[in-house]
Amino acid sequence: MDMKTPAEMHDEEALILDSVDRFLEADVRPYVHDLEARDEYPAEIVEKMKALGLFGCLIQPEHGGLGLSTATYAKIIERMSAVWMSISGIVNSHLIMAMAVQRYGTEAQKQAYLPRFATGELRGGIALTEPDCGTDLQAIRTTARRVGDDYAVNGTKTWITNSYYGNTFALLVKTDTGATPRHKGMSLLIAEKGPGFNVSRKLPKLGYKGIDTCELSFEEYRVPADRLIGGREGRGLQQILGGLELGRINVAARGVGVADAALKEAVAYAQIRRTFGKPICEHQAIQLKLGEMATRVEAARLLTYRAAESFDRGERCDMEAGMAKYFATEAAVENATEAMRIHGAYGYSKEYNVERLYRDAPLLVIGEGTNEMQRIIIAKQLVERNRI
């Protein structure tokens, strides 16, 4: 296969990003306010995302995907999140599942699933979190016991993105409840909806509207044994942790998008709103806020791109992804808050976008591993990489 030159890769990226920008301006931005207010699933937007190939953007071309770099993917997610963060989540969870199959699946699994993941025919996400288990994934209780040629799954998952409208999930289970250490008893299954796979309820949320987030229950739900990712039990935690690095780069890119959107809203409003005979952008107090906001966006963007490039090189990047996720999502929260304050009473009104940004941003500091956990990961890796 011929290798593309840097110039060719740059031109290809520019074309893709231009297509995404045109899609967002024509097919997303005009409808966000109403869809978000009704907490309505954006079915028509999702169909257009399928047509653009976004559900296969990281899947290799031989399996029907676009084969984009993680760095280009991060730029796509940044742009999507600046317009409406919810649609970036529809892609993210799906691609973590797809990457688990692409990286660790058997050849038969890749042939059977990746082309249908790429088109969005099969679409879904990852089912990890449980009611009593979030960050500590080794504490999951959902079990899968072997019954002939199947696994019988029993348990509950919660806060699962894409779970109402999606149809296929990377499902983390315990195949050996007595294993020591616990992670050796964990496995990852490709789980398509069927008898015993129940969507218990849709979870109401402060923000992140439109996207389906649900609780799932499994009652003697059967999964064919050949859908055990990689074909061997006991490797599920390692398989999903690799995907979470990608997920954290995605969430970092979302943070950049939200922080940038908040900055742009604030800069525009500060030039229109006047007090004491002049635009508020001429008041030093507002200038101090805008200067901080702009610097946060640029720093967050650079950290995110660095993590994405490290991931593309195949390097271990849990520290880099953790730094990007931590800083960019905190930047989103801080910029959304400052944008609201610059808007004054209007920022508290649903008439303006900053109110939505203010509600969406807090999810980012919690999702894909809390920011407290990111700082612990950063510190541990810092010591590990600088042993004396």
C-alpha cells in the first residue's frame, strides 16, 4: 500500500474537516435549540452522520471505514462539540466498541462486525458502568457463564450511552468470579440486542440532552461464545482500557469544543453589550476574563492534539490522554461559567447558547474517568517514567 505524503494527508484532512463544518452549519446548528429543549433524539442528524462515514472514521479502509488518524478525529469531535456536544457522544461510544474489535478481535469478528460498524448499520457503545461500580471496573457484578455454545449473562449496567437507539455493545462481564487478581476473570463480549437484553429506563440528565443514556438489565441473556472478543477469556479489562485512552482524547476534544464555543459567545456578546457608554469588551474586568478564556482554549487544544498524535504513534499515552482530558474539561467548565457571567442575566436564559454550554460542561469532568482519577493517573505515570 502506498504511503501518503504529509502534504496529501494535510489536504485530505482539510477536505474532511470542511465537509464536517458544512454539515454542522447546514444540518445541526439550526436545529440544536429545539431538539435540546425537547430532549429529542436527533434521528435525522444521525442518518446524515452515517452518510458522511463518521461512524467508521477510525475503522480501517479494508473494513469499510475512513481510516482517519486520531488527530483528525479529535478535530472533528472538537468541531461537533462546539455546535452540539451530544452528537459527539453518539460517535464516541460507538468507536470505542469498534476499536476494541479492530484491535483485539479475531479475524472472523473483524470481518463480521467492522464493515457494519463503519456504515452505522450496527451502532452502539460500551456497557461498563454498574450501579455500585463506576471507576472501579474490577468490582463489576454482571456475570457470563458458559452454557453450551453460548454465554448466559445476568446483571445490570447503568449510564450507558446509545443504549436505547443503539443495537450492539461491547459488554464487560465476569466470566470467572473467583479469579485473583480480579481482572483475570473479566471478559468483553460483542452483545447484540435480543431476548433477555432489557432497556430498563432512560436516565434524566442536567445537560447532554438528545442522546440516549439508559440503565440496562440482563436476565439469562444469551451471547454466542464466538462473540468473546479475541476468543480468550480473562482479557476484557485490558481490552477496554486501551479504548478508554481513545475515549479520554475524545472527551478532551469535546472540552476544547465547548470551551471554544463559550469563548466565541462571550467575545461576540461583549462587543454588543454596552455599559457606561461603551462596549463591555472595553472594560478591563471583561478583558481579564476573555484573556484567561482564550489561553485556556489554546492550551487545552495543544494538549489534546499532543495526546492524539501520541496515540497514533502507538505509544503508551495514559498520562498524555489524562492530562488532556483533565485540563480541557476543566477549561470547558470554567469558560462556560465565565461566558454566563459575561452575559449577565441573559446567560441564565434559555434564549442564549451559553445556558446549554453551562449545563453540558460538568459531564465532561466526570465522564470517561473523573478528573480526580486523571490526576492520580498522571502522578503515577510521572513517577513511573522518572524512576531514580
